[in-house]
Amino acid sequence: MSVAQVFEKLEQNFNADAAQGLDLVFQFDIEDDKTYNLEINDGTCKMNEGAHDDPSVTLIMNSETLQGIVSGETDGMQAFMAGQLRAEGDMMLATKLGELFNMG
């Protein structure tokens, strides 16, 4: 699965109910691919290619780590502790990803 397909899958598995009242931008810097951002705005999700001007949190990882987290094979917190995932900005928002998207 390509990185673009991973983000399409995320967008399809978006949990709109969990995003009511939220206004966030998750940016993903994929070290061996492109940068993507997901704009969450009051129950909607929009995927964009490229960097956002003011992301709420930026997650930096390689494509293998991304695919593992989205498929459920890799635990995001374990990846973070192992240094496979870095976060810049509001790191607590990264923990919300599991609520906003049905992983695995």
C-alpha cells in the first residue's frame, strides 16, 4: 500500500462523531515520501498533500512506521518510545488519532 493509499484509508475510516467541535491539523512528515496533513474541523476531515501553515501537531516517521500504525500492527506509543516516531507541537493530540480514526 502506498503512502497516499494509507491516507485515503485513514480518511475513509474517519470517526466524525469523535471530531465534533474539534478544529485541528495533523501533519505527517513521511521521511521517505511526501508530507501530508489532515484538517479536522467540527466533524469533517480533509486530506491535503503538502505542509500546512500552522499544524496543531506534526508527526515525523517513515512510511513503514505509518503503515504499521494504520494497520494496527504497530502501537503508536511503542513506536514513539522506540524513536520510530517523533512529534512536534501538541504531542497530546497524537493520542487522539486512535479516537478519530478506526485503526486496523
